[in-house]
Amino acid sequence: MAILSKIRERSLFLIVIIGLALFAFVLDPSKLSDFFSSSKINEVGEVNGDPISRQEFAEALESYKTQTGNRVSEMQAAKTVWNNLLRQKIYENQLEQAGITVGEADIMNALYEAPTVQGDPRFQTSGIFDKDKLKEHLATIKADNSTEWNAWQNYMTSLKDNLQKTTYDNLVGAGLGASLKEGEAQYLTENTKVSADFVYVPYTSVADSLITIKKSEVQSYIDNHEAEFKVEASRDIKFVKFDVVPTNQDEEAVKAEVVKLLNDREEYSSVSKGNVIIKGLKNTTDYKTFLNDNNSDLPLNENLQFKVQVPQAIAEDIFKGSKGDVFGPYKENGFFKISKITEVTNVPDSVKASHILIPFTGSRSATAETTQTEEQVKNTADSLLAVVKSSPSKFADLAKELSVDKSNADKGGELGWFTYNTMVPEFRDYCFGNVKGDVGVVKTQFGFHIIKIEDQKNPQDAVKLATFARKIEASETTENTIFQNAETFALELSKGKAFDEAVKEKQLSSLPAVGMKALDENVPGLGNERQIITWAFEKDSEVESFKRFDVDGGYVVVTLTGKTEKGLMPVDKAISKVRPILMNKKKAEIIKDKFSGATLADVAKTTSQVIKKATDVNLKSPTISGIGYEPKIVGAMLNAKNNELYKAIVGDRGVYAFVVTGKELPTALPNYDTYRDRLATQRKNQSFKMYEAIKKASNVEDYMSSFYGIQ
């Protein structure tokens, strides 16, 4: 019944919609199907009429995220995939118009030439790349439809995209040359020096208060310079952050909690049905269990630590202490901590060593040629150890012959000097726990190492510490108070109070975030808060709408302050850029009216300025001494006739009148090959701008934000 009631309520609305659709059908029958089943809902964009479907985009997005190991955010991945698809479509379109096709044979040739493919042992015969082995492998995995085949398909797709780009770029690049005449003109332009007498009236001589800029004038300028003012849809917000931070009372509560863990305590045990003694840090010897049972916020650090590495608040006391001494509680980096010395020793701060690395199957340094098991490699390493112990001089030759660590094998396995925390723990512990001249075998994740300690230096005290840490966090009471503050502020807004007024009344501070795009994820001042951007672009979100959000570290109340739709920048946003331009234009007209007289002296008199000199200026560095960068004026001087007055020439900094007093042409060259080649090279080096030019000339429709629910 409820559904029928809704239909009755909206019957007039439905009649109007159907009527409009039928009217569109009378005008153009094709519009009826468009009206009810627009394909746009299944697309994320179009390039020159060629659609990019949601499925195509979703598959490319999933593939890209897999390739990157999901190490990029959703929005970063989406933007990259969209740009890749856009580039692909644009280049395909350009090549199609040029009658050029990148076919399967081209892709396979590129695959054969790829260094990673040629260097893969699976596709080699006697160390030489074998095409047939690659073809056989591809045929096998294609038949199995394995995940590896999908990876190869993605790789070949990327090869095709690169080939299309390279092919097109090379075609265009072939036409980007330069003639000798252009080389000569470039030489003359750069090296011709001009001197002139001039009168200069700066724009600053006209007070800004004398100029009026109307919004209609700004709009007219925008309309006449559309390319400079095209913008994507964006949103502006203001927000107040309510940070959940611990109070002094919270800190004292955490400190008291940590203090309790220093000494033994008696607690009831549900297992033994009675009270038991729980050891504190002072008496326990099982430090890992102690930290786990008491839920330490930092794990046990089992490494030796030098004085500069221990908490500096207690460093002096620690290195005056002995094994078993306990320190704290002390505050460090947002934690309350208690520490106990578990070991005191003396070790070098750096060691010089050499090694021979032998991998076993499954170790990190194993290659396709590695066939020995861990047990077999252990026996080999023990045999080598016996050899180098009896004949130390053989160590270097054995390293060159047998070690898989080629970065130092040629140096006889020498690793040079390294500090305590440089190597993996097993390797480090041997080098720093033994003495100069010792040789031994150590197993690590990379394989078995035969290690020789060449030298050690700077022996010093070091300790091991068992440290319990509790993060200083706001209590539930504090968090509830902050939440209520945020809710109270939002309630004021719901009653109609203006955002800025409420901020002032509550003695809070607000921050703006301007120009957020639909696919952005970072809100300036807040970080990754995609939820806020999504809300700002919702259809129901109007200017002055507000909402409270839970964010990392607290709560935030946001109000929408501005909406910019896709198209031309609105006047209110463009005015800061356009106003100075229009101001200078109007000032130039006022100044130009003062330029009268038949001579430069007359102009100087009517403008109340003095005649100045520009000496040996050129377009290579178009700067006028005492004024600054003025390429328009220097260019005008270079093209002016000698001893002729030019008046009311508008520059970047003011209005000029000048008389060229002399031009010094550079010495003619026997040929201009160097300048021609330089011009050609410059043009070809600018080919990276070619894609942007093609994209600008293409008809690109972007509906990608709809993929993420933003209409």
C-alpha cells in the first residue's frame, strides 16, 4: 500500500517526465533510447568519442594495484590508471589517423629485446637467449590460464603502450629540425646589442585608488582568455579540529600505572583460585614474557646499545649503573617507560670484516643455479672454514671463486668498515662478539657466511635494556569531553548560527581548505580524509552545509564555503589574478595620454620624467638596468629604426618612449650549423610537451568521479 501511495503522489511528476521523453522522440527518435538507457552510466570517460568503460577501468585499476603490491592509495591508483588509459587512447587515435599500426609482431620483437627477458635463465640455451623457449613458456601458461599469464599480458600491454608513444614521438620528432637561416636568425637575435635613450613611467605612478575594476570586466577578460581559466570542479571548506589529547590527569594516571609494574604485586588468579605473586621488572628475568603479559606498547629490544642510543633522559645514570639496576618511570617520545639493565659489556663501535657467501635453496641470495640444500651448504662452509684456518692466505682467492656476493668478491670478500646496526643480527653478533683475527661460519637469511674479522676499533661500553613502555593517551573521560565539545559546536550551527561567529564565540580556531578536487584524498591541515571530500561533493551538500566527522586523533566539524563547477573559473576566484592585469591596462591608458611631443625631451617634460640610457641590452638577457625584466621593450628596441622616436610602448612594468641610438651586430660566422643544431635539439627536447598539446586538442570527457559515487 505504501508503494502505491508513493506512485499516486508522484503521478504528475511521472506524466511530465514521460511527456518530455515523447516530445524528444518526436524531434529525434534516437533520443528516446538515450533518455531511458544512457550508456554514460557504464563509462568513466570518452576520448574523441571512444568510450572508456567502467569494466575496462576497473580491470586496469585492479591490475595496477596488484603490480604495485597495493602500496599506493585508491585515489593515487585511480588517477594513474585514468592517465594511462587516456594516453593510450590518444596515441591509438593519432596513429590510426596516421595509418600506422603497432601489431603483435612489433610487441613480440620488443619482448625479445627486453633485457629482463633476455637475462632470464628460463629462456636461455647455453647462456644465450632462446626465442623458442620463451614462446613455449608463454604457450604453456596461456593454456593453463594461470595468474602468470595475466602478468605477462599486462607486461605486453605496457610494451604496446610504450611502442605507440615511441613510434608517434619519433614520427613527430623527425620533423622537428631547423634551417641554417633559422640558425642565423637565432644567432643575430641573441647577440645583437642595442643602446637607446628612453623615458619610463611606471604603473606605480598611478594610484590604485584612481582605478575601478568591475566584476563584468573581470568576467569579460575570463571569457576572452578561456584557456587560462578552465578549471575542474572543486570545493572549499572551513573546519575546526577538536584534538583528543591527554590531560595532565591522564598523564599522571598512566605514570601511576607504570610505577605499579616496578615491584612484585599480589593478584587473584582464577586458575589457582587464590592470590599469586606477579613479578615486577626489578625481580623478573623473563623480560619478553613480562612485556607481553603486561601489554607493553613497545617490544623488547635485544640489541646492544651505546650511550648515544639509550634514552638520553637517563643515559648518564644507565652508564654509571650495573646489571640489574632499574630506572624510571621517565617520559620519552609520548611514552612513560621503566628500564632495567640486563647486560653490560664492552664492544668495538665498528668492525672491518671479509666474508664468503654460499647460498642454499630457499635463501635470499639463491639464484636459478642454486641447487644445494641447507645441510649440503653447511658441510661446504665447514670445509672452507677448515681450509682458511689452516691457510689464511687462501681466503681472498676462495671469495673471488665461490662467493655469490659479487659486490665484494673481487676484493677478496672484503666488506670494509661497518657499525653495529649495519648487518643482519647473526652476522653482526659474530663480528662484534669475537675478536680480531677470528674466523667462523654463520648462517643468515642469505645463506652461510665464512667470516674473517680483519680489524676492530673504538671499544666502548654498551648495555642491553629491558624497557616497558606505555603510550600516554587520553582517557575515556577526556575523549568523551572532547566529543561533547564537537557536538556542542555542531549543535550551534544546526540552530542557524554562522560558522565564523560560532568559532569566535567558542574561542576556537578554524582552518580553510581551498580547491579540493573530486578525486583528492588529502585535506590540507587534516591529511588523508577522503570521507570529507566525498561529502563536500555530494549533491545535497550546499554552501553553509556542515557535518561532524571522526578523524585520526579527534573530531572535526566542517562547513562547505564554496563550490566551483567544471568550466571557467568564477569571477570571485579569478579576481586576484585578473585584477592586477586590468589595473595595469587601465593605468597604461592614463599614462599614454601624457606622452606628447615631437622629441624624447618633450615626452620627458610632459611626463615629468628624466631621460635614461639603456646600453648594450639584448634579447638573450632582456633586462634594463635600474628597471628590471622587460622583454617586450627590448624586443621593440631591436626592431626599431635608429634615431626615430617611439612613444607609448607598453611594457610589463610601465609605459615607455625611446629613441634607439645604436645597434651593434655580432660578427658574421662562416656558417650557422652550431645554432641550427642547437635549435633542432631544443625543439626535439621539447617533444615531452607534445602529449599535452595532443591531449588539449582532443575531445576528452571525464566521468571518473562517478565511479566513486560523486555525480
